[in-house]
Amino acid sequence: MGLWSRVKRSMRALFGGLVEKTEDPELILQQTIRDMRDRVPELNNSVAQVMATEKLLSKSKERLETQVVDLDSKIRASVKMGRDDIATAYIGQLQQAQMDLQKTSQQLEHANLASKQALKARDNYVLQMQRRTAEAMQLINQSKQAKLQEQLAQTMESFELGDDAGTFNEMRDKIDRRAAAAEAKMQLGAASVDTQMQDIEREAMDMQLQDKLLIYKREMGLSPAGSGNTQQALPAEGETSSGGQNGAGVNGSRTG
């Protein structure tokens, strides 16, 4: 393969790839539909010209037919009047008119056929245009659906593999850690308060028990009045009266 052939092949491959990348199927199909619709007026003009030629030939044929009939009448009148010279001139005109009429009739037949073919071609083109337009619109809709699916696929791919999913997971873990830490602090605080309250209640109970024990020791004479805790527990109801009576009895016995 020669150098120039290789260069041409490379250029075609390069520009062909660029053109293929820049081609938008939707825009190309829409432009194709517009081009097909723009050709309809041109076809109508062409058909109109063919039909106009047919009508002109038809009128020309009618005029020649009328001329042939008129010349035939004049020839007959000239012969009847004995004017052979005039009749001979009219015969020459009649022969020319008949030849023109024959040619015009042939042309008219061709014009009739051309008009029918032109109308048929125009109708076929319109039907083909309508079919291609419907097909193009269907392809355009498919192209739009394909674009939407591609965008959706890209969005899903970026969501699954991109940074968004990692960000969500990271923030969720961070929030979970903060919530767990706050809950642990609340539990620790509540446990500390409960422990302090239990200690206070236990100390109060120990104090009451010591007071009761001191009272029993006093009643039994096993503890001096000033010993023990400086705070003396209040005697129970009935103990004061019985203590007073006992004191009185002792004093009385001592007096006696």
C-alpha cells in the first residue's frame, strides 16, 4: 500500500470518527423529515408543469381539429364555386393542419401518460414520506428513552461507586457514635446519682441503728449518760412515763 493511500485511510478514519461522535440521531432524523417535507412543493410544481403541458396540447389539438373541419368546408365551397386555385391552396393548408394534428395527438398521449406517472410518483412519495416520518418519530422516541436510560444508569453508577454513598455512611456512623456516647454519659450520670442516694440512705440507716442501740444500753444501765453520740435519740412514747415511774420508785425506796 502506497504512502498516499495510507494517509487517505488515516484521514478518513480520523474525520469519520469525529463525524460519528458529533452526529445526533434525533437531529439528523428531524432534518431528514424537514427535507422530505420541503420536497413536496417541488414535486407539486413539477406535476403542475406536466399537467399544464398536457392541457396546452389538448387545447392545441382542439384548435387543429376545428381548423381541419373549417378548411375542409372551404375546400368544398371553392370546388363548388369552380375556384380550383383557391381549393388547391386550402388543400395545402389542410394537409399541414392534419400533420400538426397528428403530431399534437401523439404529444398529447405522451403528456397524458406523463401526467399520470407524475401524479402517481407524487402520491407514492407522500405515502413514503408519511411512513418514514412515522418511523423517524418512533426512532426519535426510542433515542430519547435510550438517553434517559443512559442518564439513569450513570446516576445509579455514580451513586453506588461515587463519594455520595461513602459520605452518607460516614455521617451515619458519626451520628451513631455521638448518640451512643451521649446515651452512655446519661447512663453513667444516672448510675452516679443512684449510687450517692444509696450511700446516703445506707448511712442514715446506720445512724438510726446506732441510736437504737444506745437507747437499749442506757435502759439497761450499760452506757453512761454522757457517752456515745452527742445527739441523743428521742425515747419512744411510753418509755418516758415508765422511766419516770421507775425513777420515782427508786427514789421512794431510797427515801424509805
